[in-house]
Amino acid sequence: MSCYFCGKPRQSWTGYYCDCCSEISRITKLYGEEEVLDILRTTCIRNKKQIKNKIEIVKKEQEEAEAPPLTRSKKKEKCLKEV
């Protein structure tokens, strides 16, 4: 038998859903349909502008992670240059 939601094998004969879908069902019952749908819409569904912005943010974070660490002397030099 397969899950009523995703089609994967069910966790038992008496259950309607697989493990993942059962968890989704429990979360929906706990927080309510509207709140779960609102969270899914704001975090998973994005338009092209939001996708482009997210890509830029991730690229910036990767560049910062790859940059050499900023030592106290370099930080001091940077502050002096800005003034």
C-alpha cells in the first residue's frame, strides 16, 4: 500500500501516510493549516526577484567564508583608511 499524500510505501497497514507525511500531518494538526501554509508560502514559494536576491546573499556568504581572516592589525588599517 502507498501513502495517500506522496505515494511512497506506508509505514504500516493501519496508517494512511509514510513517515515523512505523517510528520507533516502532525505538524499541521499542531500549528493549524493556515499557519503551516503561510510558512510554506513565505519560505518555499519565491518569485524570480526573490530567487535572484537569495542567490546573491549565498554568494556573498561564500565569498566571506573563503576570504582570509581579518586580523587586528588589518582591522586597524581598514579603520584608518576609512577615516
